[in-house]
Amino acid sequence: MEDKSLFFGNGSVITKIIGKVFYEQMYLEEGKWILPRISPKCEKCDNNDYYNISRSSNMQVFYIPIVKHDLIYSIICSNCGERIELEFDEYLIIEPLMKVNKKYEKGKITKHEHEMQVKDILSKIMMDRR
């Protein structure tokens, strides 16, 4: 009988909040949403000021030296916890906003610098869509 234990392993999912995107940042100047498939306000509770962004890491370690590592990004309502899985390209759109928000929250940039950087990011998103 063949030993199949080499092909099965243990896995775990680790989820971490990696940032946030505010409601008002979810709009482009012309009133379009930056993520067309996801409403700026939560569709379940309609009562969020921001979305948390999470990264789930699904790691499978096999008994033979193979590690499978999947990353899943989600947008989560800050009020009710409703979770929507993001496509990777959607995550890439909001990643710069998330990073500048984190800098501001940690006191690394001023409010004015934050506002200017957010404006620049949204302008770049608009230009990329044209």
C-alpha cells in the first residue's frame, strides 16, 4: 500500500486588518465609484464611515517540502462587519488610499498633506480609467 501522508498537510487561515478606506474616498470627482462593483456605503446597513481592508492568508504546509500560500483581500463594513472579497485589481486600486490613510493615522503626514495625497490618488485613478 502506498503511503499518501506525504501529500496531505496542515493548513491555517490568518486574517489581518491591513488598513481602511473612508466613505468619501470611494467616489471619483465625477460621482463615479472607484470600485464599480462595491457601493461606497454598505449595502447591508448603509451606516459606515469607512471600510476596513483585510488580508487573509491561507497557508497549506505539506509533509513534503511544499508550501501553498493564497492571499485573499476583502473589504469589510466598519459598522456591521459585512465582508466582500476583492478582486486583486480592485485591491490595487484602493491600496494607495489605504497606505496614505495609515500614514496620516500614525502622524507621519499632516492633515493637509493627507488631503493633497488623497486628491492626487483619486486624480490618477480617474486618468487611468480614461
